[in-house]
Amino acid sequence: MIKIVIAEDQQMLLGALGALLNLEEDMEVIGKATNGEQAITLVEELKPDICLMDIEMPGKSGLEAAEQLVSQDCKVIILTTFARAGYFQRAIKAGVRGYLLKDSPSDDLAEAIRQIMAGKRVYAPELMDDLWSNKNPLTGREKEVLELIADGKNTDEIANELKIKTGTVRNYVSVILDKLEVKNRIEAIKQSKERGWFK
């Protein structure tokens, strides 16, 4: 019997997932959590084979919880609505065995759990496509400028640090916004974080 803990902050979805997986003859949901902290506690106490985890939950996120559970024998599967390359890359670094999207058919989830128990890794195909097409279009200097902006530096401070003119910094900023197809610096930072482009 595959023992499962589910961590999901939407109560209705938590109940539905539990009921669906309990219908499978070889699976049993032994614990339910509504945030990352509870998930960690349940995994440590109940020693499940699988922890099915949402990402965005109150307190500790699913990714933070997954990073803490690396040392446990439990295999973590992320189940989320977010097909974001940055989240996906962080999940892979945390050693998660699966990353699935909530709009997948429920049969796919049970099958993915079985494959992961057999030692495989299962990732949503959309994310694999994104991973290969997720190249950062910025040059080395443009990345430096954007990272300094993200650190809260203004145009003058960036110019001083990189020993270039303020006008050159402004030119870099407009090229960055253009390449990333965003309207302002905040959107540029947000997009770069989501895609996992910051060091």
C-alpha cells in the first residue's frame, strides 16, 4: 500500500484529492495538511511514501517544505496550478520527484504516483518545453544592471558601481524592458525571478 500525505490549503480540493486517491486499491491517504509547516510535521510523524504538495500555501510554501524534506525518505510531488519555470527549477533543485499541474486528469495523478514509487521522475510536459525554451535574452552586462536594480540601486548608484555614465545605464534599462517585453523595472525583476534567471 502506498501511504500518502496531502498538503493543500484549499479545503474542498484537499478533501477531493484525498477521496480520489483513497479509491485507488493500492493507495491510502494517511494525513492531510493545509500548510507547509503541517506537511513537514506529518511527514516526520507518519513516514509516508509520498507527500503531495501544493506550492502557494500560508506560512511555509510547498517549495520551502520540499527543501526541508530532502533528507526524509518520503518522495515529494508538487501539484500546482503554476506552470512557472522558476518554481519548476527550484523544485528540481529541492529534489522533488514529480511536478504536476492541477488541470491534469485525475488518472494521470495516480499513474504518476505509481511511476514515482517505481523510481521514476514525472514532470508536466508543458514545463519540460518551457525549460528548454527558457533562455535568458539578456547579455552579461544587462543581467548585471537588472540585478543591481533588484538590489534596490538607483541609476546613479548603478553607474558608479559599473563605472559607466548614467545615460548608458538608462540605455541598458530601456533595452532590458524591450527584450523582456515589460513596461517597467518591477515587471522586469518579477519576470526574471519567476523564470529563475537571478543567481
